[in-house]
Amino acid sequence: MDYFISEEQQMIVETAREIANEKIIPRRVELDEKNEFPTSILQDMAKADLFGIFIPEQYGGFGGGCFEIVLALEELARGCVGVATSYAASALGIFPVLIAGSDEMKEKYLPSIASGEKWAAFGLTEANAGSDASGVQTTAVLDGDEWVLNGTKQWITNGGESQIYTIVALTDPSKGPRGASMFVVEDGDPGFSYGKKEDKMGIRASATRELIMKDCRIPEDRLIGRKGTGFITVMKTLDVSRPGIASLGIGLAQAALDEAVVYAKQRVQFGKPIISFQAIQHMLADMAIQLEAGRALVYSAARHIDGNPKNMSKASSMCKVFATDMAMKVTTDAVQVLGGYGYMKEYPVEKMMRDAKILQIYEGTNQIQRNVIGQELNKEYAS
């Protein structure tokens, strides 16, 4: 279908597609098996200027928005969701600076992100703060001209690989979520360290670690925005980033559908290709329908967010839920179409099905997204 993307946007698609075809797909099995972070591939993305897509031109970027990120992530995810997640996590990590950082902070951090010289990560989740983000227990206390942070962040994507971390911490625990603030912590800051690398079911090319802050001292000017506005910044960040997760689902589902159709045309049973059987045709048809519906919703939501940034929570959550649930179903159906072969690591749909599951979980579980949608509907229909 024609989504009327511009010439510049088409260049983003083609660049990301080239990276996926030439750099990601040849190595995705190896990265998955070795649980290896795709450093060299991210460097290739940097050389192709993909890290500058979402950074304003004045800081060395392309000046694109949510829609441009969605286009790039869809193509990268077609190659490998683990690799694409490593790229997406850097965008997520720097969004708080883009949203609430001072001009001086943006000048300090954005150019190195745009060039791909440095990567970012987002530090919200803790052992007792997942779906309930208000459960954050990490604290930040001002001591002279330094903030002292104490706490542990859990399951942080790009943990230990990035150089820049945006961290949520309580500056006034008595106020609960209204006492939270956001900070920039840099790799190498005193008192800042990493836990073990997690051994995950899927997206194994993506690094997931704990961030440990024990009397971690950072300069006073590392506060992002105003004190006490941390959770406002978090919510705005996730509203902008969730269509990116949705687009990972679109790219993954497209890859799974492609594999299923090619296999169904080649696999012969009862004297003819299995794609000639109505049962298989209907499975593939449903996969294609759901994929195109998901793509249309994700593109529409991304464009809505770029044009109406003050009213985006419902659209962001809707596209995240639909596209990632769809990706789980399409990858599962792709395994079914391939039958016993689909269950074997020799064929890529096995990995695709494993990778799909996390999309329904991270950056807000799909159950929480349905809560958000319901709450927004309640507001809209308030009498």
C-alpha cells in the first residue's frame, strides 16, 4: 500500500533496509546464539547517519520525528528485533533530554548521539517498579553542588553498552511520584556500576543489565528539567517511544510472513505446494490482513503524535497493543505454516517467535496499555 512518504523518508527506509539486508541478516543467528551485542552493526548505522534521524538539525541530526523513527525501526526489525532494539533504546534513552533538557544539556549530549559516537539508555524499571512506575525507590539527594544517587535499576536495555543514561530518582520521597526527578548519569561516574548481563529468551543481541548506583555523585546541572517533574517527562517519553516498539512488531511480522509464504510455495505435500491448500491460504491471508492493519495504525499514530504532541497517549498505546499482539500471532502462525521445520533453529521463524514475546512486555505491558486506553476513553466520554 502507498502511504505517501516523502523522498527524504524513502531514503531512510532504503538506508535501513540496506543495513538490515547486508549487515544484520547475515549475522543474526550468530548474535542470537552468542548473546552478543551488535557493536559493529550499530557503528554501521552511525556511518549511515541513522542515529541522527530523531535529533534536531541544530545538533547535527536529520530533524525527523516519530514517523521517521517508525520507518527506520520497521526495516531494522525485519532483519533482527534484538539489533533494532539496541538502536531504539538509544532513542528512548535520549528522549528525556530532547523533551525536558536545557539548551546547554542538549548542546552537550545530542551531537554525540546524532553522530552515533555515543549511545543512550533509559533507567526507569526497578525490582518493585515495573508496570507500577510509581514504585521507584532510587533516591537523589543534593549535597552541595552534586547530586548523590542511590538505588538499582533492573532490566535496562543497552545497560553496560551505552555511555549516557537517563535515570528516574526520587528527590522528595514524601511526595511519591510527584517527588521524582530525572538525571543524566554517565558511564564512569563515581559510584555507578553494572550488574550481570541477563540471559534472555529472545532479543538476545540486545544487552540487558542492572544499573547500580551506590553513592553515585553527579554534577548539579545533570538534573533534566525541573525538580519534581520526572514522571511527567517519563510519561511524555513513553508516549513518543511506544510507536517505535509497535514498528518493531510490524517489521518482525513482515519478516515472518515473507518466510511463511516462500516456504508454502516450495513445500510440496500430496503432490502440490501447500500454498494451494485453502487452510494454508487462509492462514497466510489472515497474517497479511493483520499486518497491513497494524502498519496502517502505527503509521497513523506516529503521524498524529508528530502533529499533535499534546494528545497522544491513546494513539500511542493503541498502536503498541495492536501491532505487538499481531506480531506474536503472526510469528506463531509462521511457525505453524512451516510445521516441524518452523520449530527448528535452522529456520528463522523460531527466533522470530521468541523475539516477538518481549514486544508485548517492555515499555509498558499490553495489559497496562489497555488501562491507559480505557482511562483516556473515560475522559473523552465524561459528562
